[in-house]
Amino acid sequence: MSGITQSTALWYASRATGVVSLLLLTGVTLLGVLVNRQGRLPGLPRFVVTGLHRNLSLLAVAFVAIHVLTAVLDPYVTIGLVAIVIPFASPYKPLWLGLGAISLDLVLALILTSLARARLNRRFWRGLHWFAYLAWGSATAHSLTSSTDMHSGVLLYLVIACIAAVAGAVIWRITQAGREVPREERAAATLDMMSPRSVRAPARRGPRENIH
Amino acid sequence: MTFGTTVPHPGQPLTQPGGAGDGLPRLLPARGAVPVDLRTHLGRLGQPPYAGQAGRLIPVLQAAGLTGRGGAAFPVHRKLAAVAKARTQPVVIGNGAESEPASEKDKSLLWISPHLVLDGLQLAAEAVGSDAAGLYLHRHPRLLENLHAAIAERAAAGMDRAGVEIFEAPHRFLAGEESALASRVNGGPAMPRFKPPMVFERGVAGRPTLVHNVETLAHLALIARFGPDWFRAAGTDAEPGSMLCTLHQADGRRDVVETELGTPLRSLLTLDGHTQAVLSGGYHGAWLPAADAARMTLSNADLRPAGAFVGAGVLAALPADRCGIAEAARVARYLALESAGQCGPCFNGLPRMAAAMAEIASPRPDPRAVTDMIRWAGLVQGRGACHHPDGAVRFIRSALHVFRDEITRHGQGRCVDPARRPFLPLPDSTALSAADWS
């Protein structure tokens, strides 16, 4: 292999940012599951999980943008600007690049609706956020199929690790959903945990009485 | 807190605030039997003055400058105009579920002048072109019975154009919040939801829903009869009219009074040396040092710069020999337990703040409690589906500020009231299960 020339620079940049994008999207997906289950990261305040989820997703968009632009600008293969957002429109590997385009479209939709979340119907936003799994899945499939590097060696192990992590998170989410504290009891449960010296929430299974 | 003893009823005179002129009281009759029955009501005020066309009342209300009396003081005409614009037929609900434990005014109004509220409900329904109306209130057997009878009597007399249904609210602090109301009327739990869509866009049965406090509707019924100038004869230019207030005097007396906006607070509460602080706006409101309150009037113009507001007219004078921090800790605990448990910052943050408040209220508290509290306050504010965390933070912050000398005393192991006698009214049970929310 000869050194990095002007034409191979774009190719290397695209491959590298592609790998980083996959790692970031995997991280965002894992944090998203954690946000959803209101879990926390060891040693960090609760809001950090949400903050990290949001900020990493914006960072992922930046890397995906470089990944896509360098791939399109690279003269070695012809992809075309249209194929960035329209799936299966690329003359080069239409099916495999199409998966990437689907992922990009979904990621953009998720980012834009999240930025405008305060103005949107919460149910609509939540419904759309389910597509995050599809976005991650098509990005991973796109990595495995269109990349020539990921079929063996360290990068293959990396993709397998990403898939295992997200699969594990999904299983964890499903098992956690069954062990949820009912929302009516959450505040009392938190108060129970706090400062036993001076505050006690009422006995949770005590006789119920109405005021007035 | 029982209905019969706290609300004025036959045989108990209604209190009138000093210095009220201009034909006050307007909503609660000064004399005569209560509840005001239909015959007496019609004899005094006649039939509800239907405008004959949707929308006609809206500019009249704008000229009157009537604002919502449920606490938010939002201009009434703007809410009506937004709902009237909708293409689907709207629903109108009178909100009598005052969930504030320290407020008695909506219950009193519904008890004493039910027909004035029901007139307002009809006129509001006509103004937005609706034929479906409802009344939403807590489960008080006597009050519900009385209102069912009043509605039946009006139906028999052919007075009402929109059908009126009564919906019962659970005894939850948040049950009166607009989106909680819509959820409850739709058969769900009385829990707030995220907005948008706003309730006036999509509320009961997916239809645009106009929700007004029952006192607002009573004022509306009178403005429709006597006009904007009559309404503006009371109150200030910026905040016209009168309002109902629940007063908690330092000597333990409790009264519901009707007073003009702009009335000096010192003519409503006894603010002498026996009062150390005043709570304005209820448990989502703020504390004021008694000396500051004595210079203010009942108006948002005076109260807002001090971090408080008129709200739903709850004013409480805390006696000098009670511990303000202990009171604030009791209320903070109540507010934490009344979280709907839907938003993380609220159901994680408020119990922590309540625990820290209890720590500060105890002898020789951990000095970190105050700094923890200030940090948490910043983290929960503005991060809920409703304003519950914001209101709780406002209440707690003002207590930390106004009772800072008491905090110092606690640090030295002393307290103004070692017996910790409770002063502010709080219900003795909070939500324990899903059944308590519906």
C-alpha cells in the first residue's frame, strides 16, 4: 500500500469517521435506553445521563456528516449527492449505501424533533424516538456490508461488541420494565430512602383514608 | 379539614374586609340565606343574559380586563377567543377542584352561590359555541348533592342551553391542573401531561376545551349583566375587579372574603408584632416578611417584584411564636408526596429537597443541607410537565430567605417554637396508589 495521497486521504477519512460514527451511535443508543429506564451512571449525577445522551447524539451527527461528505467527494467511487439522503440511489453498492442513507434520514429526523421537542406533542416525539433502534440497526448493517475493513480483525470484533452491547441493553430494558415502581409510589419511595433521621414517608400499605 | 366547619354556612356570618366600597360583595351575598336558591338568585339577577351569538361576549370581557381567578391570572378573553376559533365543537368545564389545602374560596363560592357559577358556565359555553359543559370538583357529598339539585332545577326551568355534567376530582394537589382535569374527565388519572397540545386545542374527548376556575365564571356572569365599567369600578386599572381570598390570621381564624384587587394587605391580615411573615399565593407561592407585606397591596404589581403573586388568593399570617422553617418543611414534604411521579426531576428532586428541609428544621442541622437544597432547586426548576416543581422551588427558596434567622438559631440548637406546633393546614393523607389519583 502506498502512503496517503490526496485521493486516498478522503477515503481514509471516510472510513475512520464511519467507525467513530458507529461507536458514537452505539453509545447514544445505550444512553438512550438508560435515560428511558431512568438509570444512572456510577458516580455521576442523574442529569448527566440525559446530557450525555443529547450531546453525544449531536457529536455523532458531526462525524456522520464528515463520513458522508468525504465518501461523496472521494473521486474513487461515484456515489452522488442525491444518494446521501435518498436510499438506494447510489450507482456504487446501492443496497449497502442505501442502508446508510436510511440511517442518516432517521438520525436527522430524531435530532430535529428532539431539538424542537418543547413545541411538539410529547406522544408524537416518543413514537418517533422508537425509530432510534432502526437507525442504529441500519447503520450497523451498513457498516458490516459496505465496509471492506469490518469483515475481519479488530474492526469485526468492534462491530460484534457494539451489537452485543445494544442487544444486552434491549434485554435489560425489557426485564426492567417489569420491575418498575408505579409512578404513584415513586415520590414516597424516594422520600423513604432519604434522611431516615427526620423524614418518613407514610407506611405505603397503610389504611387509605380520604381527606375532607 | 372538613367541609362544614371551614366554609361559611347558614347561621355563620360572612366576613367582609374593611374598606371595601362599590357594591361589594359581588359574588357572596352579604345577607340572606345561603346557599342562594334559584328563586332568590333569579329575583336578584334575573335570567342569564344570553348574547344570542357566539363570540359576542369576548370583547366585553376584554374591555372588563377579567383575568383567571384560579391562580394564573391569564386574560379570560384570550382563552375564550382561542377556543372559539376552533373548527371542532369545544367543551367548557368549570374548575372547582381547588387542590390547595389552604384555599377554601371555590368550595365556599360553589356552596353559597351555585347559580352564579352555573350562569357563567352557560354564558361561557355560548360565547365559544359549545353545548357541552361540565363542573369539576372534589368529592364533598353535601356540595355535590346541592349542585346536582341546582342543575336539575335549572334544567326543569329551561334556563340552560348547554347540558351540564358533574365530574369528581380526587383529593390530589395536582388534580385541578388543566391537563390533569382533562385526563380525569376523559376517565384517566388526574395527572398533568406534557403540553403541547394545549388543553384549549385538544382536551376533553379530543375536543378543544375551555377550562375556567369557578370564580372566574361567576365574575363572567356578572360582567355579562352589568358590563365592563361596572366591573372596573373595583380594583386597580391594571388588575380590575374583586376576588375571593382565603385568609389565615395569626390567631388561627380562617375566613373566605371578597375584596378588591389593590386592597392593602394590612387591612386583610392583622400584621402587627404577632405576625412574623405572610404566605402569599398558597403552597406554590412565596413567603414575605410581615414588615414588607404591610407595605404591599393585594396585586401582582406589588407582589411579583417580591417574588410572590396573588394566585388564587391564599394569604396566611404566620404567628411570631411559630417556626417558619418547620412549617416550610411540613409543606415541602406534602408537595413532594403529591408529585405525580411522572417527571424525574420532580419525583427525585422534591423528596430530596423535602428531606433537606426537614434536616434544616431539626436541631443542629447538617450545614450542607442548605447548599444541597439550593443546588437541587436549580436542577428541578422548569423541568416538569406541569409547574409543580417550579412552585415547590419558589415556596422553599422564599422560606430559606425569609426565615434565615431561624436557620441560624437551629444551627445553635435553638428554635422559636421547640414544640413545633403545626399552623398551616395540610391533609393527613397523600397518594398511596393509583386508585388515589382517580
